[in-house]
Amino acid sequence: MSDQKLTALSANTAPAAADLIYSVPSGGGADYKVTIQAAVATPPAVNQQTADYTLALTDGGKVVEVSHASGKTITIPPNGTIAFPIGTVIEVCRMGAGSVTIAQGSGVTIYPSNNQTVSAQYKSAFLRKQDTNVWIVNV
């Protein structure tokens, strides 16, 4: 099978694990290509945190679970400190009772706004590096 757009796959399509699928963002931007095997067979690793935490390069593609009774802050470091590749995605999941704030490090810009809070337990924020010191955060 050739490369397939995710929305073009039919129920009768039987792609192999090594086949590529891709998704085109609705607002434009780069296509995301991934093998079927990577899309469905590899669950993300989990990094559990119970204190304020600054993201590390090893968090790329992982879920950072934050569990504590009081509010905690997850900080996105500047590119000069940690050079995440553009396109890196990190999920931050609030597991505990305390809120989790996603904060920008010095020189980092978060869109749509800085210092976003995951306000409900078992909810997640998705962070995607869009440019050198620019992150898109969906809470």
C-alpha cells in the first residue's frame, strides 16, 4: 500500500505495520507522517512527578504525570537550555488533587497564552514545540 492520508483510509483498508499514514493539520503547517506500527503499537512512556518540574529532553513523546495534593508547576525550558526538536509533543496529565500549571521558562512563549492551568484531575495538556522558543499548549 502507498502512503495514505489518515482520513482517506477506509474500513476495508488493511495497511501493514510498516506502511505510512499521515495527517495534514487543518490550519496548515507540516504533514505528520508515522508508520502504522508507531501509531498503534507503541504506548508513550510515563514520567511521574510529585513536585515542580522542568521538562527534560527525555520527556519528548512521553506523558508527564503530576500527582500531588497541592498545585505544581511544569516549566518549559528555553531552547538554549534544552533544545527539543521542533515538532516535539509532550502530554502533561494531572493525576492528583492539586492543579498543574504549564509555565514558560525565560524567553519561551506559550500560545494561546502563557501560564496555562490543567484545572481538573485526570485531564491533560498537550505541548507541541512550534518554533525555537515557541510552544503551542492545548489544555
